[in-house]
Amino acid sequence: MASLLGSTQNTRCILPNDFRYIRSDVPCQITAKETEWLLQQDVRTLIDLRTWEEQQRKPCTLQHHPAFAYHSLPVSGGSTVPATPEDVAASYIAMA
């Protein structure tokens, strides 16, 4: 599966072809062109689920960008990788 952003490994829509909700690994090297693309898609809220330690090791480039609302909501637990794509949503619910 290709990433929507070249600087990330797995940015993708949660719902097929619906840019209201996308998920990604941390955009720590996002380009100006990719930032503009996110704004054109009206992606303006970022929710970082990583632990504080992870956030310190790899800061999100957009964390202080004035066009984005950045929220740190660390989730811990659930260290098991879901067995199938269908199990991903249930694993996130279990973590919450």
C-alpha cells in the first residue's frame, strides 16, 4: 500500500477515499508541498497517540504550525500487532 505522503511510510485514509480521517506514522520530515496538500484536503487537526517519550524522540513537524491544531493524547497498551486489517479498529478501541 502506497503512502499518501512521500515522507511517511503509511499515511492513508481510514475510510476508502475519504480524507476526513487519515492515519499516519509521525510526519517528522514532511515537506512544504505535502503540508500544502494536507491543507488543500482540509486536514487541520492532528491527534498524536504516541507516548510522551516517543514524541520527544521524533517530534511532529506540524506540532507548532499555525494552520494545524495539534493534540497530544498518548495511548499506551495494546502492544500486540493486529492479525488482520479488520482487527485494527478493535485494537484501537481496546487501547482506549
